[in-house]
Amino acid sequence: MTDRPTACLALADGTIFLGRGFGATGEAVAELCFNTAMTGYQEIMTDPSYAGQVVTFTFPHVGNVGVTPEDDEAAEPVAAGIVVKWDPTEPSNWRATRDLDGWLASRGRIGIGGVDTRRLTRAIRQQGAPHVALAHDPHGDFDIEALVAKARAFEGLVGMDLARDVTTAQSYRWSETKWAWPDGYGSQDTHKYKVVALDYGAKRNILRSLAHVGCDVTVLPATATADDIRALGPDGVFLSNGPGDPAATGEYAVPVIREMVEDGLPVFGICLGHQMLAMALGAQTIKMNHGHHGANHPVKRSRDGKVEITSMNHGFTVDSQTLPDGVEETHISLFDGSNCGIRLSGKPVFSVQYHPEASPGPHDSAYLFDDFAAAMDERKRDAP
């Protein structure tokens, strides 16, 4: 090792940030975003919605609680890389099984520390989410011009169907429930509802939240057909979060979602699932300047004015100006007025842009899983 910088973050506009590398060595090319959450870096790095992105953490203490397999939201980290202010420290937490540096290295994910993340965050807010190349070399040998060229050559997330890359390869059942002291995760052995969850990049805590309210969850790949879903005879259908452009994934997912709505099934969507449900109902989506990524986003509920503090992670949004008649806007962001929820009038069909399962984040919106269960209860009571 030398005193030279061992990591380089090159933006497509030619801006260069040098720092200390950790995790895996090599290069990654992606879109750069920032996340304002104060906790949950492991959950964020393993959130499939971050495919194709490098995450800048605005909170400086990253790595201080280490990592533990219990906190993974997917089998492997999905975000392409991580940018932090201070170098990760040795973990100080009774649940930690290893440090962040070694965990990232073993999973091929690159980190850079010693970066002025405030300056970087301002650049993202002012100019939009840039395309970047992130490199880690223990000897500090970087071809700056080549890294900038790679960042400029990145095609971006618009038009990219990344759900195919992160979805499950085959169907499976899920019964694990939410973590609780002192026993950890539980198991749902008494099922009230049969739910099909379409996996566009589902976080594990979403599946746990469904199981927690009594759902017998069968997870199907993103490319599942309407007949695949009907064959399981579900009481409801869940549309998961996920990465990429909803219009691209929607080419095959939206017709299926539309059929489920026409069948009269309760449908509940989160994040990418929310965006594609809106498209199935006739709305459009747009790319945001820098997106919403954090665990402290205030959202106003239209029906009573209640404000929920929510966890968010999205770079696309539903254009509320395109919502058709019969589709009610149920939640809006108090940061920028963007759409955060919809409901189809007269049918048990609803979705939200944010993450009510948290992990990381507040639990203000956990009631939505109960609402989904109540919708399935009502349909079962009304069934002939």
C-alpha cells in the first residue's frame, strides 16, 4: 500500500473525486445517487432496486455496525458501489458477524472513502443523477481519461429493464415473518390468505410483512403470465419493488397486471409495482432529476391529511397529471409534490411509491399490509 489515493470516482462531466478504496478491486460503471438514511447501509446495498446504481451515503458513519446475514434484503449486494465520507470503522455491534470492507470484497462490490459527500450531493441535486465510473486499485494507478470515457458511454437507466436481472429464476414459497426481540424472525404457520407476489426485485422484508399479516406467499418471476397466477388461485396479488425503467419492464408486466385488475383480485403494489400498476390503469411515468432515496421522506395522506415519515428509493415517478378518471391520488410527497400513492375507485386495487415495510426506515405506513389483508377478507366474504 502507498500514500496515493487508491480509489477514483469519475463523473461523465469530467469531475474527479479521489479517495481510499475498500471492498473489491476493479471498476464499476453506473448511475450515481445519494441516500440520506442514517442507518441501514447493508439493507440499502442489498436492495434490488439499486441495480445499476452507485450509492453515496450522506450520513458519515457507514460501516460502524458491521454486517450480519439477518439484515440482507437479497442474497447478494445489488448496488454497484458505495461512496462514503469517512473510511468504514471496525464494527461495534453485538449482531455483527464481519466488517463492511470484507463483506463488500467477498461480493465484488467497490467502495470509496474520504470523499466530500456534501459537495457530491449538491452536484447530484443541481445537475441530476450523473453517470459515473468507480475504480479501486491498491496501487493507485488510474487512467482518468478512460474512466471519464466509460462514464460518458454508460447508457443510463432510461429504457433499461433491470427486473429481469434481479428477479427469481423460479417460484418459491415464503413464510418467514418480521424480526422481533428476543427471538428474531418468526414463521407464519397459520395462513388466512393465498397471495402471489410478482418479483421485480422484491425485498425480503416486504415478503416478511405479507407473511406477518397471515399471507401464504408464493413468489413468481417477473415474467410470470396471468395464467401462471390464476393457476395458484390467489386471494390477492402483490407487485414488488424493483430497479430500472418501469416503461421497459412494463412492456411484459403491465398487460398481466391489467388482467389481474380486470379479474377483480385485490392488488397491492410498492415502488416499481406502484409505477406499473399506474401504467396498467392508464397513467404514465417519468424520470426524476435525482430521485428520492432516504428514510425520512414526509408523505401526506389525502383522505385525512395525516403525514407519514417514509422510506423511499426510486428514480422514476408516476406523472400525476396523467392519472385517468377513476384513479384517486392517495398520497403525495411533501418534498416536491410528486405522486406517492393511488387507488382505483370501486375496486380493491392500490399502491404506494414508498416502502411501508421500511428496513431501513420508520414504520408509519405498515398499516398498508393490514389494508391489503382487509381487502382480501372483504372479497372472500362477498364471494358466492
